[in-house]
Amino acid sequence: SLQLLQPKTVPKRLRTTQKKPREPQVPRSLIKEIFRHFAKMPVTRGAFQIVEKCSERYFRQLSNDLEAYTHHAGRKTVEAADLEVLMRRQGLVTDKVPLTVLIERHLPREYRRLLIPVAVSGNKVIPCK
């Protein structure tokens, strides 16, 4: 007896495994560029992976702290004052080294102009609050 040849059916892919939504991350290239700038020497892949993991944890903790300060103040929006309080608690901002001094030391002029109010002609202050 001769069997009829039937085409094989290919099972459809099951869509039950959905990808877990990924948290936004600081781009690896940016972390690498910043770290190389400050390290000024070659970095092994293993060392860079540790730096990357530490950076991720640092920014997660920073965000959680800023969120807590904002909620404590009864607001829903993070403000510059929250960041200044955080930096003061970390010891980066002190009475001798205010936030404006850190901005002037570490940021390029384009960013300084955006963050530090400056009096200009016509009795105007930029940036406006």
C-alpha cells in the first residue's frame, strides 16, 4: 500500500515569551569616553564592565534619592534645589565650594551659561528662572 505524502506543518511561533522592558541606560560609549578621559590609560574589558555596573548603580541610587527629596518636599517635579541638597549630602557641595564653583570648574562655557544666571545689558538676567 502506498502512503500519500502530506506536507509537514510547521508550528507557528508562540508569542508567549515577551521581552522584558529594558530600563533606559547611559550609553556604553559615553561611559567609556568619560572613563578614558579621566583614567588617561588603557582599561581592560573586565575593569570597564565593573565601571559600567557601578555607573548604572550610581545613577539608579541618584534617581531614587532625588525622587525621595522631591516627595518629601511635597512636589512631583525634581528641582535644582533637590540636586544641590543631594550633592551637599555627598560632600561635593560645601559652604566653601558652592554648586556654582563646581559648575565653573567642570563644565564648558556653553553649559555654564545655561546654569549660572548672568547679568547682561538692558538690566536682564539670563537664564530666566
